[in-house]
Amino acid sequence: MLETAELIDNGQAVLLTFHQGEQRRFHGIWLRDNAQDAATRSPDNGQRLISLADIPASLRLTEARIEAGRLIVAMAPEAQEFAYDGAWLWKHAYDREPPSRRGWLDTRTETWDASLAKRLPSADITALGNDDDTKRRWLADIRRYGIGKLTGGPIEDGVLLDIVAQFGFTRETNYGRYFEVRSEIAPTNLAFTGLGLPAHTDNPYRDPAPTLQLLYCLENSAAGGDNRVVDGFLAAQLLHEEDPHGFELLASYCARFEYRGLGDVCLQARRPIIELAPDGEMIGFRFNNRSAAPFSDIPYADMATYYAAYRRLGEILESPEMGVTFKLAPGEAFLVDNTRVLHARTGYSGEGSRWLQGCYADRDGLLSTLACLEDAA
């Protein structure tokens, strides 16, 4: 991919020309910090072996040339040469205009509405454990859509833990390693009743909140109890198009969330409903009205407008064209990215039975497993 290399800014940087004339600049300090030689990075795990203090403050590039698709640079005062693969440089190039749109999304993320029902990502549970291609595709769909369904599982207690072990680790909470979702006489949470639940992300009162949730069906003969999932990122985008100022308020001020158990649990968190990275990327979504504590971080002048945007966001989330609805059969499950996808449930009657088991896990394990599978593919 590399064609030419030219030193610029008195050796402080290099200008590279790639295929089709695309140009990118790289600073010498960046190149030295990211050198790939065995003295700089461990050949075993890729971790850096030097600190910033080991890089001379007077560092400058003294030569730059292209050899066999690689950039070769000489640096002073260390008097060393370092080599960089052209494709690697292109992948990590930072010489570009920063994103200008607030709420932009990673290119591997795709928003969706009710039409996803026709192509809802799904995999057989047995194949997930036995076939790497099935696992890779399903995990990639979770990364892209934040939702994936599973079918063909056994009707056995605790199977959901085995599913999580296929890609990560169960996150234990005050509810245990996993929890039962069925009606209780004295429920500790509204989820353990037959009441319908509006679209919500789980446990926004935790810091950090669980980033994945798995629900596994063991019985489902009651009338009602259908599951519904909604893409919070799309809802936020729609709010931004309709009310940019309201979007900014929900992204700029922290909401407060709280859960109190039966005298032994008090969980509290303070986070924005729409979470943006400093460069404007949308990276998180927390929405759970039943767990919202009094908002006390919004100035008086903005509170009424904040609530108007909050209400409108709730209306968008509950609109029929936004959600995908399905009824789980015994042996089926679904996994959601809890930093993005909301789930809801219709109410169900006391006739028949509805028994699901749920647990939490985290995206880092899933994404690590996916990265390894993609590297091996």
C-alpha cells in the first residue's frame, strides 16, 4: 500500500503516500512509542516494554524510506532503525478530520427497528459450542446489532451459565450468579412479578452496569409474557434529528439511578442517559424509569426542557415501529448488549407458567473471543 515517504517538520514527522495518492502524516514520537521490535514490545503478549520516559525528548527522524511495502525510519539520538508494515500504518492512521456529528457510531455498529424481526440474528445452542464459524458469526451479530437469539437448548436448570462460558464469564451480583424470572409472593424486584415491563436497560444503578444480559426460557405456557427489544442507539439518533438541544441535554447532564433491596442492598449510580465519548461517539445508553432516582444534577433553567426530551425519548422507545417482539419457547434464549439494547415484557396471567433464568456478563469477554475467532478465520 505504501508508495513514498518524506520527512517533514524538521524530522518531527513523516508524510506517507499510500496507494491511489492517499496521504497521511505520522509523528516521530508516535512511531517510536508504537515500534514493533522485540525490545519495545513483548513478542509473547504484545505489551509495551518501555515507558515514555525511555524515549528521548529530543527524538527526531533522520531518514525514511519504503522497502517491500514497509516504512523504514531511522531515529536520533538512539541511532536505530524501525520498520512498520504499510497495512498496519493505514489501519492506525490518525491524520484525518475529527468527527463533526455528535452521536456518531462505530462502523461495525448498525442500528435497527422493527424490521429486524425478519432477520433477527439466531444460532443453535449446540452449534454455538461445537462450531467456531457459527460462534464467530453470532458474536459478530451481537457486536453489530446488540441482540442475538439462541434456539435448541436443553430444558435444564443453569444452562445459561454454560452458554456464557462459550464467550466470556458470568458476572455475579446481589441476585447471585443467575436469577429466576417468575412470579414471587414477595418480589425483591418488579421483574419477578407478572406485570408488564416497559423498555429498559438493566441495572443502571450499578457502576459499572452489566454490559450483557442473557435470558433463558425453561417454561412459557402463560398467556402473554412476550419479549420486546428496542435499539436505544436508534432512538437517540431519532431524538437528535428531531430535537438536537434535547439530545444534548440528555447527553450532557447525569441522571441518577438507585435500587434498594430488603435492607441489605443500596446501589446508586450517576450517569447520562445518552453517553458520548469526548469525540462525540455514542458509547452507552441507560434508560430505566422505574429505577430512576430524583434528578438533581440538571440546572433549574434546563430541567423542564430536559424532562421534555426525556419524555419524548420514552415515547420513541415505546412506538410500535421501533421494537422486535417474540415469545421464547422452552430451550430458547436471547442475549442483549445492555449498554445499548432495551428489553421489555408484556404482562402475563396467573394461568400456565412462565419461568426464565437470567444472568449478566460483560462485553470485553465477548469481544475478546470474537477477535480471536476473526484472527483465526
